[in-house]
Amino acid sequence: MDRPSYCGLRGRSLNAALIWAVIMPTYLLFGYYNGVAGGLIDLPAWTARFPEIDTSSAHLSPAQKSHNSPIQGTVVAVYTLGALFGALSCILFGDKLGRKRTIMLGAVVTCIGSILQSSSYGLAQLVVGRFITGLGFGAISATAPNWQTECSRAGHRGFVVMLEGLFISGGLAIQAWVNLGMSHTTGDVSWRFPLALACFFAIIIFFSMPLWPESPRWLIKKGRIEEARHVLAAFDDVPIDDPAIAQEVQEIETSLQETGKGKFRDIFRNGPGRFANRAFIAAAAQCFQQMSGINALGYYQTTIFRTFLGFDADLARILAATVFTWQTLCAPIGAFTIERVGRRKLMIFGAIGMGLCMAILSGATSHPANHEAVHAAIAFVYLFSLFFVTGYLGLAFLYSSEIAPLSVRTPITALSTTSTWTFNFLVVEVSPTGFDSIKYKYFIVYAVINWFLILPTVYFFFPETQGLHLESVDRIFLDSKNILQPVQVAKKLRAHSTVGAEGDIQINEKQVDEKTENAE
């Protein structure tokens, strides 16, 4: 029997095509929009068009700046508020539409919002445009990790999904250099063009998505077994009637039977599959990504370099662009170590490092007249980017989708992505006021969060999923009786496993069952 293909591609070539044709533009857009507004807020043409959110002009009194700061934070953050509702909407229609159509719909809505923003002549239109843009991209961000995770092979899933961190960093770098270049132009084009450029990525996503396969696990969940067999055979580069395909379909169906069909309300109670436990872990991982302090640095990096370190506008933008470029260059570190080191160790490494950087950054920015302190502050902004992109940027999306069972993967990842945008909104909303009121001490908040919230939570509650088939992750929670057990159960399962040819972990179910019976 012939081996199925998509656009003439199958096996590793097909997996690579999904990354470059869909995932890359998706996460370039993610990074681009996460930073573009923060780089525009002190442009003369921007402040002239939207004086209500001006906090940088020299003629403003301290009282006016304090009044405008929360308004500026709200306008910048309303994009994340829209993304929050976009992610939540996937709970209602994500499983009905499927992964592909949800991503395409999100791309259309994102494009409409970008057009509204870039054509704004008043603050109201800008706010509406940012909300609509967020609404569209929220749906994409809640669905794309599921689609990619469900289409990736177990032994390479970590590497593939960690590339998202590389692309997000690339998007941040692109927007920083575009903003730097457009800052040397005059008139409204200096901010209209950067906002309109986002449509380019959304258009690529929309037109490339129909060319590629639907998630095989979603197809099986919907009873479309033959289509799923076709997709799995294309990914594995084998004929449809290959025994390995029949076995994989059976494993997915068995996983669905063990964890149930799953409804939204099920994620708030445990049951045999410990859905609530898994929803908490997924949401916490996404929350930690946002509460690490990256948004305080990312959205307002230019402002930090100008306000705290005393650089002029051009140098501040150049430094911001080089920081994001450095983060892009560091992203492969996590991608190439994730399947060797594992998820937990990278997250622990990231939390320790980010907390250290924030503590030192607080001390260094408290002495802006001291050149050595300023240089140290710059160095630890760069170092923070290294720890963040290695331990949390792409990894949080990967881990959240891995930890969720197929039966309720859509509502759990929608909930975890909602967590992303909720805490993103919180940080972006309060940061202008935080910088204005407690100044350099604001960084201490994030040092405390990293060391005393993120680090212990990961250590005690997050089980290792490196190399496991998505269906094997279910076994961790089916064998756990409380929230502390998954970490230990994961270790026991790995103790009775072998590494397959593709780097995937093959669990010896018989040995595990025998040991469990003996222990009882």
C-alpha cells in the first residue's frame, strides 16, 4: 500500500514543514505583538496622536504622568485581555471546529484587529483594535500548542515545541528592530507601519494551514479513525496498514476510554484521571511564565533603559533590540537540551537564575549615576533573557499541553492559556504604576516570586514528562492519589522503562504493575 503524504511530504520532512509553514509564523506573531506596543509609547507621533497615554514628554507634570500611567498600562494590556477571552472561547468551539479551523479563524480575527489598530485616529479605535487582535491571537495561542504536540513524535516532541521559544524571541527581535528603524521616520507612519506589519504573519498562517493534516488525536476523538490512520502513517512515513499504526490508534483509543470523554466541568474535579490536578499544573506553568518578570522587562524595556539607566531614546531602542536578538540566539540552548535534561530541571534552573537576575537588577538600577552599576544592570537584563528562554518561554506551552489528557486537552489548554493572558494582563497593567511608585524596588517583587513561589511549586508538584508518549503521561496521574504523588510516580515509571530508537520512553507496564501489587 502507498505511503500517504501532504504536499508530497511525509515523515520528518512533513514534521519540518509544519514547523516552518505554520508554527514559525504563529510564534513570530506571538513575540511581535508582545513587544510592539511597548516600543511605540514614547514616539513623538504616537504621543501626539494619543496624548491621553503620554508619560514621557518633558512638558508633563509629575501629576499628569501619574494620571496617564495607568491609562497607558490599560491600553497596552487590553490586547492581552482580548487574548484571554480568545483563549476561553476555545472551550466552547475549539473541539467542535478542530485544531486547523480554530487557528485559521484566529488568524482572520487577528488581521482585522491589526487593520483597526494601524488605521486609528483616536484612542477608542486603538483600544477596540487591540482587543480584537488579542481575541484572535488568544484562540491561536490556545490551539497551536495542542496541534503541534499532538502531531509530534514522543522522542522529539520537546525539541520541536521548544522551537516556539526561538520563534517568539525572533518575533520580539523583529519588532524591536522595526520600531528602531521606524523611529527615525516622521509622522504617523512611525507607529502605523509596525502595527500593520503583523497582518503579514497572520496571512501566512491562514493560507498555509489548509495544506497540512489535522491532529490525529482529535480525529480519533471524533471517531474519524481512517483519517487519523492516514495522518499517523504520513507522520511515521509508513503504509496505512502498518501494524505500528494500528497499535498507536489503539493506544489513543484506550487512553480516551481510561480518562473518559471529558467535559469542561470535569477539569474542576479529580476523578481517576486527576483532571483538576492536571489543570492546576498546566495553568500554574503558564502563570509562572508570565509572573517571572519577563513582561515587566519585555513590554517596557525601552522605558527601563531610559528612566532607570538614563539612556537617550535611540540608545534605549538599540539596547532593547539587541536584548531580544540575544534571547533569540540563546533559544536553541533549551531546544537542544530539553530531551536530555528534562522539563523539571530546566524550569528549576530558570527560576533560580531569573530570581537572581531580578535581585541584582533591583540593586543595580538603584544607582543610575554609578557607571559600574549601570553596566551590571544591562548585563543582568541580558542574563535574565538567557534563563527565561531556556526554562520557561517555549517550555511552558509544551508542558501544559503534555500534562493534559486527550479527553479534556482542549479545555485544559484553553484554561492554561487563559492563565497566560490573565497574568500577562496583570503585569502589563500594573507595571507603569509599579515603576512610577516604588521604582527599582519593583524588581524585588519578581525575585521573590521566582524563588519562593515558582521554584518550590515546580519541585514538589510538576512530574517529569520527557520522552513519554502523551498516553503514558495519563499513567502518572492514574497511579497518583494526591497532588504530591505525581512527581514520585513519574520517577518510578521511568525506573522501569527503556529508551526507544526515536528517543521515546517505553514503559514496562508488567514490571510496574508487579511492583505496585507487591507494595500493596
